[in-house]
Amino acid sequence: MPRTPDDVVIGPLDLSARVDEALAVQAIAFGLGAEEVAVRRQIVLRHMNYPGARALGATTVDGRLAGFVYGMPNDRTHWWSTVVEPYLRAQGYDDWLDSSFVITELHVHPAYQNRGIGRGLITAITDAAAQPRSILSAIDTDSPARGLYHSLGYVDLARRVVFPSAPKPYAVMGAPLPLRRR
Ligand SMILES: CC(C)(COP(=O)(O)OP(=O)(O)OC[C@H]1O[C@@H](n2cnc3c(N)ncnc32)[C@H](O)[C@@H]1OP(=O)(O)O)[C@@H](O)C(=O)NCCC(=O)NCCS
């Protein structure tokens, strides 16, 4: 299994069993309140029953979760896909919704960021995808996440995408697989 310089091991994660640990990482990395965590918990558990859904975790030597990623083959009937479809269609990019592996969440605990763990997680999960490309959405700003995605070969397919109930607009990004290596 891949190892990062800090001896954090990336490997399969039983996300349904470890959903509370994962959401604790997401809450501190991304900034979620208790109510949002409760909502996300139900969503994550539902997502893990979708066909082809997979999760990887980055685990420390003492067994703590330092980060995680999960995703699934895109399905145009899924909520995320129905929200982004008109934005992609307007740009002529809605074919990216077919034969794509969606990265649904990627989060690394702040104490472990900037050590290659996020890069390792997303590269490992997409390397195991049968699809020829990957799509995701990220808050539409110059963030470390967007910097990482650009460096992996993701390009902007749509900007200023508004998800109901999300306060900030998102960018939808897509990359050919396998992701670009440094
Ligand atoms: C995005 C995130 C998962 C990246 O994880 P990470 O383990 O810190 O990332 P890595 O160390 O593997 O990669 C760092 C890369 O991010 C980018 N990056 C980091 N800090 C950056 C910054 N301030 N500005 C721009 N890009 C930055 C760089 O491309 C960097 O690549 P490098 O190794 O060539 O320097 C992590 O920052 C995080 O959890 N952020 C909060 C939650 C979040 O935004 N999740 C994504 C939701 S879409």
C-alpha cells in the first residue's frame, strides 16, 4: 500500500463503519457545524450503497484517520449530477457526466495537510477506477483544493455553479485518468 513520508498509510476504508471519524475530519478540515454533520452522515451512508461507491482512508501508525476520499461512477440520476448538468450543458461539456468517476469528498485533517496525503488519496482512488475520466466540484475560489486539482490535470468545466442550500458557488472540474503525476 502507498506510504506517505510521514508513515501515514493509504488503504481501503469501511466508510459506513467509520463515518463518524471521517465526518470529524471533514468538520475540522472543511468547517462543518453539528447540524451539517448530522445531515452529511445520512448522505454518506446512502452514498456508500450506490453501485461502485468506494472509499480510501489515510491512517496514522496509531490507527487514527488523517484523511479520506470517496467517490463513485457518475450516474446522471444522482442529485449532484442533476444539479451540475445544466451548467455543463451550457458549456457543451455534459458528456463529462458519462463514463466518469466522481470524487464526492476529499478531506485531510489540518494537522496532516501539505504532506502529499490529499494527492495520494485522490490519485489512488482514481487509479482504481474503470472510467476514463474523473469529475468533481469545489468551492469556486483559489483554494489549496483547487490548486491540488489543477496540478493533477483537472480543468474547469463550469464556474459559478449554485447548489441549493450551499452558500458559495462551486466550480465543476474534470480530468482524464490516470491523473497527472508530478
Ligand atoms: C484539499 C486538501 C484535501 C488537500 O490535502 P493535502 O494533503 O493538504 O494536499 P497535498 O499535500 O497532497 O497537496 C498539496 C497541494 O495542494 C496545493 N496547495 C496547497 N496549499 C495551497 C495553497 N495555499 N494555494 C494553492 N494550492 C495549494 C498544491 O497544489 C499542493 O501541491 P504541491 O505538493 O505541489 O505543493 C486539504 O487541503 C483539505 O482537506 N482542505 C480542506 C477541505 C477541502 O477543501 N476539501 C476539498 C473539498 S472540494
